Amino acid sequence: MEIKEKLIEIIQDYIDFPASEIDPDVPLRTVAALDSFVLIELISSIEDHFGISIPNEDIKGFKTLNDMINYLQKRVSK
């Protein structure tokens, strides 16, 4: 499974509409109404699935779905 598809699958657990409908260039907080607590849980799930640790300073750069996908593609492929 590609990173994008797995990420969408993980995000689906945290939102009330089909994650596949998220525009990858629109801020996640806008479309998915992710508050800080939910975002922390989401990041934890991503870390667990991909077997990585994401520093807090990197999380600040996760504005859109594409930001997350690009980050994971760089980190997971190392």
C-alpha cells in the first residue's frame, strides 16, 4: 500500500467524512477540524504505523495532506 493510501486510511479514524474527499492542498485543520489533541493522536498513529518518530518541530510543517505525504515519503524511504 502506498504512503498516501495508508495515510488516508489512518486519518479516516479521526474524521467523520470520507478521508478520500480531502483536497490534499487544503489545510487539514480547515477541512477536517482537527484540534490539537486529535492531531497528537493522529501523529502517534502515523508514527506507530510507519515505525518512525516525528519531532515536534516537523509536525508544525504539517498543514496539508500533501505536506504529510511528502514528509513521510522522505522519512520512510531512508
